[in-house]
Amino acid sequence: MKNTSFTRWITVVFASALALTAASGCALMPDSSDEKASTTEELMSSAYPFTDLPVHSSFTLDRSKSFIYESGSGSLKVGRLYYSAWNKAQEVVDYYQSVMASHGWKLINAMEHDGVILNYEKEGWVCTLIIKEYLFKTYIEVQIGPK
């Protein structure tokens, strides 16, 4: 009888903890309008000064590897940006193939070998995306600069 009470008590405590965890998780989920606003802000800040380069909000910039050069006048910009994401590589490829055109980029070619390489251009600019998956994580290298 003592054992049954203890089991019920443990079950109640566990269920309460689980309910609190689920409730707090739901409370932290942004609604779609908040998510859209923060995604737009993140798109603009993550690839600065390349504001026409889309970057998904789930990508994390590796500042220690990335390099950006912008001349004092702002007329020359060159960048090599490194991102990582928990998305599958094909999801990242699909993302870029769907959003680059809406930012004025034209796909020149795509190559698959040990990852995917997407080459884009727009007036006066080129952008190469190298997407590789390694140990459940996807790594994105972006090379962008003048033509």
C-alpha cells in the first residue's frame, strides 16, 4: 500500500513537470506575425552589408571564420560567410533555389559532388553557395562579391 502511494506521487510530480515544460514551450513560440518580423530583421543583419543575400533565420553565422570587406565609400564589398544549420542539406538547397530569384539573383549552374554548389549572378555581382552536410549538421559557405 505504501508503494502504491509513492508511485502515484511520482506519477503526479512527473506529469506536472511535463505539463509545465509543455506549457512554457508553447508560451515561448512566437505567433506567425512576430516570426515574420524577426525573420526579416535577422535576414538584414545576418548578411550585412549584403542585404540582398537571403539568410534563413535558423542559420547561425560563424563570425570566427567569416570575412567581409567593404571599402570606405561602400562601392566595393566582398564577403566569405560561413553558416551552420540543423536543417538537412537538401532543405537548405531547396530554400536557396526558392528565394534567391526573389532577391534578384539568377541561377547560373548547380553542381553536386561532396555537397552542392550553387552559382548565382545579378548585375555586377556573383554569389557562390557551397552546401555540405556533416554529422547531422549542414554547413553553408557563401562567397559573394563583384563580377
